[in-house]
Amino acid sequence: MGEATGIEIKNLYKIFGPNGKEMVQKVKDGMSKAELNEKFNHVLGLNDINISMPGGKIEVVMGLSGSGKSTLIRHINRLIDPTDGEVLYGSEDVCKMSQKELREFRRHKTAMVFQKFALLPHRTVLKNTVYGLEIQGVPMKEAEKRASRWISRVGLEGFEDHYPNQLSGGMQQRVGLARALTNDADILLMDEAFSALDPLIRMDMQSVLLDLQEELHKTIVFITHDLDEALRLGDKIAILRDGAVIQQGTGQEIVLRPADQYIADFVKEVNRGRVILVDTVMDRTRTVEEGGLTISSGIMLEEAAKTFAETGLGEASVVSGDGRPIGVLNVQDTISAMVTPATH
């Protein structure tokens, strides 16, 4: 499997209205979303978006309703045309593709998983899953073989001949995921894919996605309004407000260093123990003698705290993947880092 191709979004603007192109300069000159709407009856959907989405990783775009996140994801496969800017897949600008090139890009390079499942009610699980391959012209026997593999991988073996109305919401979303994976697209676009599910089913689907991603290394763009979901899934996170990127980085960077009060309010209730790595808290100036408690580099503080509780010890050597001591973690610093809220 070759290295996955990333997505670069550069200086992207979307202004809804008959004269969007003419309005871009006004926004660049500092006109607000509210002012643009009030004076010119145009809606600012995206305002100078610049995001580098790494290949083979999960990029989460999050924000509240109306922040522009669903508008943004629809620019990647150009379901929405931009007013200005670039969406680069490798060296190709999706915004400049001809209709034929765009059709091929959508068929072979991207797959989308929707919040409302978007299954065809008159088709069985198997027939829904092969739909993208049918469009590509793959022979039915081969298409069904591929689809059956992914139906099994998402935990629906034995349900191939069921119809969507015979499945629970979580099962329907598994079909949507199987359909997207069957296409073997490089890019997986997931627009609030788990938002309609009950909390326990939602957690289960997140686990399914993470397990599959560990093997597949797809370039995944995942849209959510839920911070806990963003922190669990995202290798990188971009937070939008009013069509603009307010902050982007790893979950740990955002929780530890919120860019403004808006982000600080967002992250103040986060379980920091599930976000912050032991490497961030450990004392790198010290090591301890061999034979004591060891904790692996790269684990979360919550896991380290459990180890301290189980052993009754107060200090541990943090070791790298090859077993080399790289620092010392103590229980007091661990607990302090888990409970101290982000300040701004």
C-alpha cells in the first residue's frame, strides 16, 4: 500500500449569494459575517480557511451549528464550489477539475458517510454496499466479493439480505461505513457520521473506525460538534467559528493551550487524563534505577494513574519503545495535570 495523499486547503472562501466573487475583497478587508449579511444580503460560509490535512490520518473539523464545518467538507469533493481558494489533493486542485475529472475523482478517490445514513431503502445490505462499485462498472461478482468482506469487517456478517428498515441505527451506519470502504477510496469524508446514534452505539462506532484506521491508514476528514468525539478520533483537530478557523493542532495542544476564551470554555470540562500524554508531564531531567515501576512513553495520564493506584507506588520510570528510560513520572504531578483546568 502506497503512502496516503493528504489534502491542503488554502485561502478558501465561500460566500453564498449572487455576487459572491465581488464580496470576497470586502471580507478580506475585514467585513464581518453579520455586516456582510446586513449590508449586502450575502452569507459568509467560509472565511480564509487554511488547513493541512495529513495523509493517512484522521483530521477532525469541529464547531457548533452554523460554524461552516459541513460546508467545508463538501468543498473537498466539490459538492459545493468555492468562491475563492484552493483544495489540493496532492498536486491537483479539485477546484480546477473539469466535470469529467471531478466525476472520476468522486468515483475513485473519495467516499462519503452521512449523518442520516443515506441508504437506499429498496436495496439489501449487500446491494447498498456494492452501489459505488456498480457506478464504477466493477463486475457484480467481484463487487459482491469485496462488499461481503467489508460487511463482515464492520460486524454485519449474516445481515447481507436484510433491508435498512430491518436494522437499528447503529447497524445502518455500519452499512454506510462498509459501502464507503468497499469503494477503496483514498479519502473518507464523514459528515457528523455518528451524531444520530445513541451514546453507547456511538462509542462503539468510534472504536470500529479507529480499529479499521489502524489497518487502513486512510485520509479521513471527520466532522463533529462533539469535543469528546473530536479528541478521541482526531490525529489533528481544527475548530471553526463563524466560518473561520479559530485553532488547530493535536487534541493535547488544544486542551493545554486554548487560543482564546471561546476555546477555553470548550475544553474546560474535558477529561484531561484521556488527552494528555505522560511525556508532557514527566520530569525529563531525571531517571530512576532499574527494577522499579515502568510506564511506556505515549500513553495517557489516565492509564498511568491506574497503574499508580494498582501498585500503590508513587513514582515510575517512563521508557521509550525500545525500553530506554527517558524520564520520571510521579503520582502527584499526574493527578495535578489531570484536574487542573486550562487557563487563559
